[in-house]
Amino acid sequence: MKAGDEPQGLRGNHESGYSRNMRIRMMRWYALAALVLPLSVAAQEHPRTDCEFKGFSATPKLAVTVTGSVGFYGCTAKPGCLSMKLEKGQPVVLFGRSAGWICGYADNKDGGAPVWVAAAEVSELQPDPNPPVTAWLGTWKNSSNRIQIKATNQHSKLLLTGHATWHGAADVEHSGDIEGEVTPDGNHIHYSEGPDACTIDATLFGNYFVANDNDRCGGMNVRFWGIWRRTRK
């Protein structure tokens, strides 16, 4: 053996160690791919049709996301679906189901839209059908809109006061205000200012309520509908 030559046995051990390290790396890669690929495939297989907005009914269904998720909307427009980031615990009004996907309405700080969400990533809430009147008390928020619900001298009645706005182009702003008493019926309240005037129906889900109105509660495009979150009691 010449000086500087590597012993055959040592070279063989070196190659065996290299191969072993490569096998370990490949095994780790395959294990990671087994976790990542199903997620990417699932993301590619969301519905290609639009989740249709169906309004907010007097008997809504509400769910919350059980993990951080993504909603898909505008799927029939080019270049395809847009995405909305959904935080864990975010409420989603349920409209329907297609295979493993839920069609529902969700919102965030940038606005709201009817979206497709993976069914495995939401859990439907089961509301108390007969909550105490005090369960409604507090200040409720929907974007920049506010509703405050207070107790009255009559135990069965509540006082609602609210303000909502709509902002258009060129600093155009329309607004609407409500004030009046309501009597809860189970987990539902009905607010009315009279025939052909503002009416609002709301259903309570713990620290959320889902509301619908008749589009007569203020200026053009002003609405008191959607998902309302309690900010404080």
C-alpha cells in the first residue's frame, strides 16, 4: 500500500456510513412527504364552484373552526379561487355541504364572504335553546358596527341600542340607528319598529349571535345582519 492510500477496509466503512446516512435522509423525506402531500392534495381538491350566499335566516346554524384554516371564495372567476385566512375558533354560518366541504359565511378584519371550508376543520355549535335573559347582555360587535343590550325594569325585556355604518367611495358614509325593547323567545329575539320599518331577528350562540334584517334599518347598504361577537358584558 502506497503512502497516503486509504485502507480498503476504511473506505468500505466510509461508503457504508454514507449510504446509511442517505437512507436515513430519504426515509425522513418520505415520512415528511406522507404528511405534507395529503394536505396539498386536499387544498387542490376544494370545490371549483362558488359557495352561494344564502343570507342569514331566522334559524341559522353556526360553527367554529377547530384549527387555523383557509376559506375559498370567488372560485368561478379568473384565475380561480381566492383564499381567506381563518383563525382557530372563528365562527362560520353554515349554508350547506358538498362532499368533504362546508359552504358557509365567514368574515375577518378585511370583510366577509361565502366560503368553502374543509368540513373536518369546523365544529357545529349547539346553542342553549332556553338561555337566561342575562345571556344577551353586553356590547356586541360586527366590524365597526355596535349593538348594546341592557336589562330593563321588566325582567323579561331587554333594551337594544345600536349603530351601523356603510362606507362607500369618495368618503361617502351612510348610517342607521336602532333603539327599542325586545322580549327574548328562547334563544331568539325579534326587534321591530313597526310595519314597513326596520326589523331584526337574532339567534344566540353563547358569545355570538347571528342576525338578519329587512334592509330598512338605515341608509343605503346599511345592515345589522351577520355574525355579532360579544366584546364585553
